[in-house]
Amino acid sequence: MTDAVTNPANATKGLPSLAGFSAPIVAGLGLILGYLGGNAAGLGLVGALVGAALGALLAYAAAGAFDAASPVKFASNRTAGRWTMIALYGLIGLALGLVPGLVAGVLIGAVMSWFAYWIVRGDYRKGVPPYATPGQVLWHNAFLFICGAIFFFLIAPIVTIIPLSFNAEAFFTFTPEMLALDPAGYSLRHYEDFFTNSDWQLAMRNSLIIAPFATIIAVTLGTVAAIGLSQSHVPGRQAIMAILISPMIVPLIISATGMFFFYSAMGNWLEANLGMSRELTGYIKVILAHAALGIPFVIITVTATLVGFDRSLTRASANLGAGPVRTFFKVQMPLILPGVISGGLFAFITSFDEVVVVLFVGAAAQKTLPWQMFIGLREQVSPTILAVATILVTFSIILLTTVELLRRRSERLRGMSPG
Amino acid sequence: MTDAAASPDKITGPTPDTAIRDAERADGPMVAADGRPLKQSLNRALRRQKMRALALIAPLLLFILLTFLIPIGQMLFRSVENQIVTDTLPRTVVSISDWDAAGGEPPSQEVFADFARDLTLAAEQRMHTRLGSRLNYEQPGISSLFRQAGRGMTDMGEEVMESLVAAEPAWEEAQTWVDLFGTPDWQAENADWLVLKDEGGMRFSIPPPEFEFRPEAREALPRTADAFADFELFSRVDDIESVAEETPWPLVHVSLAEDLAANPGAVEAFDGETRARLEAVLPVAEAEMPFDYRAAFAEMDEDWLEVSFWETLQTFSTPFTSGYFLTAADRKLTADGVQMVPEDQRIYGTLFLRTMVMSLGITLSCILLGYPVAWLLANLPLRTANVLMILVLLPFWTSLLVRTSAWKVLLQQQGVINDLLVWLNIISDANRLVLINNQTGTIIAMTHILLPFMILPLYSVMKTIPPSYLRAAKSLGATNWTAFWRVYFPQSVPGIGAGSILVFILAIGYYITPEIVGGTRGVFISNRIAFHISTSLNWGLAAALGTILLALVLVLYWLYDRIVGIDNVKLGG
């Protein structure tokens, strides 16, 4: 619903009245934004008045009132019209508040110009049937606006930390230099700190040791068990499923408490009887604990994939003389592989992101990335956390894309199989 | 597996056809290809299939049992376990059971005598501080009493020992005691061990041979033998020393004096040098006895005579206790039964209530925010919905710590939101909003973190509601609201139920986020459990709180299973 090509039919018929509807509404938004902008400069009321006047002006411009006098044909060329409006707001912002003012002005200009065209062209009625009452149209748009606000709530906190991680100062907020887009306000020092600080490097290394091992255990045991569970006659299937899913349901703090007692005893036993070093037993403890936590995810994703699996394929394979092992690796595995991999990714992220259990079960030598972040957050040491967070967000975008691609592939594969 | 489809004519072995022909020929039950009755054959195949399925599941089941269920079971057990008292004070626990606190008097000399002997061994083994901490949970102040006793116990009865030694200096020698109780065989073995030890040097770690009492000596001086056995056990196991090298504790001397005073005839059981030594101290023993244990304890600290201490000890002398659970419920086990603790110490009820109320608040705000988004996603064209879905899945896949730190950055007083509001002159610099380290912070951050867990189940349910229902309702004259409320909403209730239970279960067990953004007033019961595990070390109480939380979650889990079914849990759309 941005500045897509406008429907020419809309331009000729059913356009809202300019003076009675469009101009006051755009002026209203201008009033609010103008008040906010004016407030920042200490002139709230003046800002509101100027904003309202500008809003009305925009509405008239978008309707083509100045097309005869100006080089920009607002009514027919929406893109050029919007850029003109944005430039106008940018200039006002620059005059009032230098570079930060310019940024704010451009943002407000973008919102205002979009809104002006949206209202004047009657685009707001696009999503509803032509017979809808004004109340229904209002509700429809209010609903979209609410949903937009919720999406903003979901994504904004994650996006905000990305620019903050390039902060040149050791602050957790935007400095005036950053807002002024001054290159001196930005730096890679927090990333540098992450890659050179031995604490962070140890944490990173531990995370990369523990998570893969935990994932391998969880995926191997989980896939085999999921295949067993998906057979047609399993006695006590419900109860077994409940037990296998339980690590996901039991609150982490309880799992951690239980494991704390059990694993410290187990660690001592391993050290005393098998002569393992303290460090090795530490890793074993954390890996086993994380594998247990990751198993429910593998079970859930793999059983979901197996639901659509065509059993006659394994029978056909057996009929053609393949043994169970060969059937598994040549026929079944390639088909359920997407489910196995996404289960594995879930298990990996569970371990990679886990902090409560490792906090209780592990020793300082097994300090993982989330643990180090947790310490940093509690003691408020350095914004290096934000650099790490940005790296992790990039990492999760990659994971998300992988899982999404795998899901599509799995659906395609299942769609292809007969039955 | 009877679906072979090859032509029956070309197969020489038994085929289903042969079986059918056989069955037609005979009047008996229908048989399978190999001649067995079909029913039996089917059962066997089914059984084999079941066994194979179980064999595939078994390794994982075993793994979960070992690495997850047993640890949790052990933790649950810890919430009632109280063996430290019976283990550390075995004699006292028995003798105090007859004492009646209602009399207002401290227990008898016998109880104090048993207590002195138990405590001496405990103090030497460094167990007394742990026992002190355990009892301190029930009555504050006991811990320091015990810690101080650790030093006092080694001196108790010293004056008796001194007068015995004054009468017969041999009683200060370790060898005298060994001669008194040890069998000749043991003495020989011990001598060998001492030689070994001399050669072994610093890292020598072979324990000395186990002590063997001469039966007649043990019978003649029962209390002394008992006390000496304690001393022997300690030096052999904890100290790795032979009893032949060290003088026993003064309390062993006191026991000897007690035995001699009670039964002077005991000396008859000995002969030679030992008898002479015993006879030498006989008059001193009679003069010194009875030893006043109570006074000896009172000399260390008057508080040992407090009735309340002995009451606590008596109440918690059972091997299992409901004490931790009562504490978790803000109650206390006293001699008069279960009572509420004073008003200002009732924290757990408040904490549980707060955890529940805040989790409920988080669940409600997740429903409010999740429902419109799920509706939008379910009703948009698939392509657009998939793009918008990324906005839901990205937070879902992003590390919990990352999201928590983002909220910390946004919400703090010098944070982004406050800075923005100040810059816009909406609030003044002096009146920055307090959004973090309180309940607001916890609710905002946790709603954000748990919102995808609400949207995803809601979306999968809404996806199955045909849009034609709404259109039908409207074409029959329903207003938008009626159509939604009477037709659409009831069908989406399972999604709300699934999402709510999931979010609620996750919320009440949260630890990390409340710990970082919750301050003191926004923390959950989990934070208290973590505090007891790692800071106060009151593990029994942590286990009891955990058990209550677990019970709560399991009830919800059961509900979830009834409503949604565990098999229907879906992840990532």
C-alpha cells in the first residue's frame, strides 16, 4: 500500500472531497507531527500550527492544485511529488536542528507525503469492498495500523541494537554524534573488543564446542526414536511422547536445579573413577545437559515430517531386496532429511542460546557466550554485548532463512511422493 | 507383509495363494503361507513390529531418564530429605525423643552426654557447621552456636582428663589406650602399618588397619569403648592416623571415669599393667563423677540450655521432613504444630502470587497483541503473509539474551525510549520514566519475548477456519461484529487456549529476563530458587520451591495435552 501505481479508475471517480475531508485529515496528522517536532525545538504550539498548515498544503499539492504553477506535476507524478515534499521537510528540519533535524525532517516528510497521497487518492479504500461504510473503512485502516504497531513492537528492539553496536562511546544509547551522522560517532571498537578480549573468545569457543556435540547427540537419538514413535503400533505412545517432550515443558530453572545436584555428583565420579580431567568432565556435563534440552525439538520436527511419509516406499525398497539399514539411508533418510536438519538447528540454537543450565552445571571453564552476556548485563560492563548481539542476530537471520528453505523443500518433497 | 504382487505361478515357495488353497482344503482355521494359523502369524508380526519400535525408542528414553528425569527426581527427594541430623547426631536423636519440651526444662544429663559425644565427632569431622546451617534455616542463631562449639568440644572434660593423668601419667599415652582395648593381632598389624607409613613419606595414603576391640574389655567398659570407637573411626578415616599415635579426646577420659565410677568391679576384667593403671585412677574417677555435661555446655554458651534449641532439634530429628515445604508455604513447624510465620517474613506466598499474576498479565497482553497479528497473517494472501511471518519468526529465532539486552538498552533511564521522550519534550529530563528494574520492565520484555509463542499456534488454528464462514454469516445479515464474535471467535478459541497455556507455562518458569530487567519487585519464584541454590545454599528449600513450581507446570502441561495434544505442538510455522 505504498506508492504503487495508482489505479487510474480511482483517480477519476469516487475521490474524497478535498476541502471537506482530505485536507483537514492530512492537516491533522501534520498538527500532531508538527507539535512533536516543534516540541523538540522548544516551540510546541508554533510547530503544531506550521505543521497543520504544511499538511493542508501537501493535501492540495497531491490533488494537483499547484501543478499549473510548479515544475513538478504532483497529480500525475507521485514519485517526484513525494521527493519534493520530503526535501521540503528536510530543509525545514535542517534549518531548525542541523543534522539531527534533517534526519527527523526527512522521516516526517516521508510519512506526511505518503499519507497525503494515500488520503487524497482514496487508496485507503483499497482493502475494503466498495460498499463498505465509512465506519468499516475506518476500522479496517485502524486495524492495519494496530497490526503495524505490533510488528514494530516485535522487530524494533532487535533492529535498534544494530546501530548502537557501532557506538564509539561506551554508552548504551545514541550519542549526539551518532544522531548527527558524524563518522566520529561510529566505530568498530566493540567488535574489536569482542574479537580480542580473551573472556569473549573463550566464551565463543566454548559455545562452538558445546552446541555441535549436544546437537549431534540430540539429532542421532532423537531421529531414531522419532522413527520408532511413528510406527503404527507403539504401546504407550502418549506416555513416551510426554516423557520425551518434558525437557521442553519443565521450567529451565527446575531442570537446572535437578541437574546441578546430579551432574556434580556424576562429575566427581568420572574424575575419581575414570581419571578424567576436571575440564573434560565439565564439558561432558554441559553437553549431556544440553542434549537433553534439545531432544524435544528434534522429536517434534522429525515426527511432523514423518506424518507425511509414505510407508509403501520402505516396503517397496524391502521388496526390491534392500535391508533395513540400506532402506533407511537410501530411501527414508533423504526424504525426512529436511525435518532432521531443522530439528538439528532447533537443538543447536537451544544449546547455543541456553544460559540457565550451563550457569548451574558448568564451571567457569565452560563459560558460554550467553553466560558471558548474562554476566555483562547484570554487571553492566561494556557495550561489547551489543556487538555480540548484532553478530547473533545476523546468525539467527541465517538460521531462519535455512529453516524456511528447508521447510519449503520438505513440503515440495512430500508433495511429490505418491499418496 | 502379505502384499507381494508377483505372479503366483512362477514362485516355488509358499505363497498367500497356497495358504488360501490350504485353508479351503482343510476345515481348520485359516493359515498363513508358512502353515501357521493366520491369527497367530499376524500376532507375531504385530509383536515384532512393536518390539522393533520400542527398540528404536529405548536408547533415547534411557538417555532422557538418566540425564533428565533422574536428576529431577533426586531434586524432588531433596525437598523432604533431612538425614543430616540423624547422621550427625545418631545418639542424641534417640535419647531426645523422650524429652518433653512442655516441661520448660532443658533435657537431662544423659541427653547432654550423648550430644557431647556426637558433637565431638562431628566437630572433628567438620560436620558441625553443616548441621548448624541446616538447623539455622529453622531457627536463626543456631549456626553460630554450632560454629563456636567446634572449638569448645575439643576441650570439654579436660579437667577430668588432667586429674586422671595426674593420678596415672600413662593415661596421656596413646599406647595405654591401645593396650586397654586392642587385640594382640591388631596391635601386630598396626605395628606393620606404622613401619610402612614411615617408609611411605608424604604421599602415603593407605588407611591403617581397622581396629579390633577385645570383647571382654568392651563389655567391662561399654561407654569408654563407644567413645574410643568414635575417636578411632575419626583418626583412621578422616585423619589417616593410627590410634596408636595420638591421645584420645578428653571426652574419652570422661567416659572412662564414668565407667569406673559406675562399676568399680570392671577392673577385674583386666590384668597386668593395664589393671594397675585402671586401679590407680579408680579413686579419682569416683571423686570426679558425675560429670556435669550441662554445666560444661553452659560454660561454652548459655544458649545451649535454651529450651527452644532443643525443641527445634527434637522437631527436626526425623530423617524426612516437611519443613522445607512448610517454609515454602510461609509456615513453620513448631512443637505446637504448624503455624504461620510472622507477617513480615511471609515472602513465598507473595512471590508465588506475583509470579502467577504477572504471568497471567503477560499471557493476556500476548493474546491482545497476538490475536490481531495472527488474524492478519491468516487472512492475507500467502505470499504477503510469508513475508510478514519473517517479522514474527526473527524474534523467535533471536537469542533470548539478545532480546533481553535490547530491552535493557531501550528501557533504562538513560536509554533510547527515555532519551527520545526527553528530546521531544514530552517528559522533562528530571522526570525520566522508570521502565526497568520493576514489574513494568519484566512485563514489557517478557511479552515481547513470548509473543511469537502465542502468534504461531493462533495462526495455525486460524489458518484452518474457512473464510467462507464469515462471508456466510454476513450474507445472512450479521454485522461485522456479530459475524466475528459468534462465528469466527469461537472457532479460534482452541488457538487461544494452546497459545495461552504455552505462554503461561514458559512465563512462570522464567529466570533470565526477570533477573536482568526485573529489579527486586519484578522477580519471579525462579529467581528465588536460583538464589537459594547459589547464594544462600539452602538447597532443601530451593528443591521444595522447585517441586511446587513443577507441580503447577505439570498440571498445566496435562491441560495442554488435553486441549491441544502433545503431538500437535508445532514449531516455526
